[in-house]
Amino acid sequence: MSIHVAPALTSLCSALILGVLSACATTPGNVADSTQSSSTANSSDIADATPYLALADFAEQLGYMTSLEARVLATSEDEPLSMGALGSALLERNPNNLTGHFALTAFYQHLDAAEATATHSLAFDQRQLAILATGDGSQERPYRVTSRAEAILTLMHDKQVIVGSIYQSKGPTPLQLLLLSRKDAASPVASSYFDLSVLASAVGTGDEGSRENPWEALRILADNDDSAARAAIGTYLAGQRRYEPAIGWLEMASREPNLLAHTLLARIFWYQSGVTDNASQGDSTPAETAQELVTKAIENHVKAIDLGSTESMYTLGRWLLEDTHTSSEDPALSPQKKREQALSLLQQAGALGHAESYIYLASQYQRGARLPKSDDLANRYFAKAADLRNPKAVISYARYIAGSSERESQTRLMPLLRELADADDPEAMVVIGNLYAKGVEVRRSARKALRWYKKAVEQVQSSHHGNAAIVNEVAWTLAVTDQRGLQQPNYAQAIMDEMMSSNKQVQTHPEYLDTWAATYAANGNFPRAIELQKRALYFARTQERNDVIDILQTHLESFEAGANITDDIP
């Protein structure tokens, strides 16, 4: 299956790769057994796989069954006659096996054996209904299955194409399978979760300490061509910075469609390209050059894009737009051509639900750095991102609209913000306060603005983790605003006093110290304001924060002159 990512992406990537970057055994059961399997398949068998999981040699059987199921998934369409032996072998060990009934349905359909086909088709449907009744496929309520093949068939039966898979361990679910799928090339990739913890428990039955440890089960699965298990092991090794063995496992995982493996491979190769010293690997094998590693990163991103990865579309699109080092006489590598391909990738990722791509495009058009400055296009892409109901996108758009009285929202911005506020998002509350304070999208009201600001602070103060940036923004606004109805210097000082005294992590933060000083200046306590501002300057210089030293010095001079700060609402 392939996705058309851009009119000339293939040629462009070929040019990048070949041009500039090159310079810069088990035996199945008897088919006859299938008749007995079909006659004994009933609703009780479909509902219970306990006898299979309780086998004394379950660890050995798991590898055997996994191998058989992999062969069924790989050859069911091309070799229907082989499905008889494979299906019989699966049902012999587990009459409840969904893959076995799938295989025998295909086998008897090929033989035009209507009665046997109907028997196994019914058994397949019953088992699948039993699976669907165990959850909803979310991470919180995953479907319960006994194999990755069962999970794949559950989605394939719903006309989904599998494009990625990986095992995970999530809290109360020791062995969870994430499957990525899509209906067609125009559809976004969807996530479905399955609980296979029974495998970890069954493999570890003889060892009390390993019943909830998935690694033995993962090893068995990986040894039997399970792409999700290999991806999980590769991901774990990458997290340990053991990149070479991680690459080996991920490359094995990518032998079947697995965008997760390709995406992580791309990240590893891209990281290695930035740290390689072109030294020998110590075994007479020359180390790969940075250019060769970038080539591999691009190849894997393209493969992930072909499977529908919006993350790879976004990453490669940004690289094409931001790369200033690649040059060639090849027209496919011209800045204009690269910009066209970058836009195509980012627009496609956004259309498939990747809000970050739209936000990135909006910010580029807003700044006019890598794309021509266009307030109209910035507005349009911010609105597209917000319409995806991405919290970051909604808030970014609201701040953008509030930044100029000439801008008008191209979507229903306030309802989107209120949805976030109703879900206790304090930044959404602050932004709503800003809109009321400035009279943007709503009628101007200092009273309502104050109510939203204070609600945001209350939400933060009641949170275990807190959010210092929210308190800082509200305190700054209420201390330095020139709007009489919004001036609340006593409240601003009180919330900063509480935060700065109770949160050690922010006590050396120059911006927060600056706000704290401004609240004292707003209340007329200039000696305390000067003391705090000098502290802010000390930490800014110690931390080499050259981006803020000048403004902090200006504020200090104002306090020393007996003047407080005034500033616009963000």
C-alpha cells in the first residue's frame, strides 16, 4: 500500500540521497483434523482459552503458535490450500484460536465446501464478538486477546490496513499491544490497544516473580518474527542509548509494514549524523559518514510517510524548509523545489490531523523568515490547527488573534477555548481573560477578565504540579497594566509571594523574579523591588541569559527612579 505524499517527493528524495547527501520450523497438523476441530467449535470454546494458556509447556507452544499465525497472515491470500494444515494445527492446540478459524474458512472457501466454511466463519465471528465485548480499543479499555494475530484480524475484518505495531507495558497492563491502522491512503492513522497480559502471566506461571514481567514473552515473540516485539526491544535499547543493537532489532521489525520502526530508525540515524566523528568502528569497518546517516534517516522517513506517518511528514517537511546547506545543480534540489515539497508534506500532515504542522506553517507565515510574510495565511493555518481541537493550537491561535486589533478569527474560537477551560486548562482561562481585557472576540469587560484570571490561578494553586508560568503571567498583567479596572497590585503581589516562597524551582528564574519585583513596585515598595530586581540580574548573568539582561537592567533603573512598569496585555 502506498500514499501519494507529493508530486515529486520520490525524485526529490532520490536526488537528496544519491546526489548531495552522498557528497555532504515446525510441522503443521493434519488437514483431516480440521473436520474434528470444526465439529467441536462451539460458543464455550470461543469464550474461553484457559486450557491453552494453562499448558505446562506454554512457553514452547507460544513460539510455535506465533510462527503458525505469522504464516497464516502472510500467505492466506496466495496459498489457500496451505491454510488447511495451518488452521488445523492452531485449533488442535487452542480450539478458541481466531487465526485458526480464519485459516480454515479460507481453506474451505477455496474448496467450495459450504458447510465447513460456514462452521468456521461462524466460529470466527463469535470469537471476534467476544473480543470486541472486552473493551473499546482505547488505552484505558483495551481489547483482550491471546495473540497479535488475533488483534490484527480484529482490525482487518473491519477493513483496516495495519501500518505499525509495538508492545508496551502500561501500569496495570504488563503486556499491551498498540496497533496502528488506516482504512485507505486518505485516512489518518488510528491507534487501537490490545491487552495480552495473559501471555506474560502464562509464560511466567512457574516463576512467581515473572508473571507480570513481559520480557520473556517478548523474547519468544521476537524470535518468531513478531514485528511488534522486535520494535519494542529496539525501542528499549534506543532508550538505553545502545543504538547499534537497537538498529538491528528495528530493521528486523521493519521487514513488515511498521511505521513506528521506520520513524525511530530515522530519529536514530539523524541523531547519529550529528554526533559522528567519521572515526573507525574499531573492527576495520569504516564508520558511516554524517551524509550516509542522513541518507538513511531520509529513507526511513519516506517509508514511514508511505505508511501514513504524519510525524515523518512533519519532520521531513521541516527539514526541507529549514535546510540551508544542501546545494546542487539538480533542479529537484533547488530551494524553490524543496520549499514546494515541504509545503506539500506539511499541508498533507495537517489534513490528516497533525495540528503541529499547521501551527508550524502559521508561525512561518507570521514571522516571514522561511516563507513569505502573510498575515492572511498565518491566520488561515492557525484556524485549521485550532479546528482540530488541539489544545496548543487553540491557545496559540487565541494569542495570535489577541495580538492585533486588525485580526479576526476564522473559526469559533471562544467555544473552543471554553471547552478547554471546562476541562480545567488554566492557560485557556488566562487567554479568555486576555480576550475580555482587550475586547477581542468578545465585548470588553475588566470584571470578566479578572474572574478568568483568578480562576486560572485557583486552578494552578489547587494542582499538585502547579504551573508557575500561569501565576507569573497573571501577576505581571495585573501589576503592570494601565487599565484601571484591571489593576490589582495587591493580589498580584500576594500570588507571587506565595509561589516564590513555596516553589524552590522558580526562585532563581530571572523572569519570575522580575515579575515579583514589579508587583512590589506597583504597590510602592521600591526598596523591595530593587532588591528583587538585583537578584534577577544576578541570576540572569550567572545563567548567561543575555536575552533578558538588558530589559532587567531597564526595569531596575525604573525602580531606582521610583517608577513602576507599565506594559500591554499579552
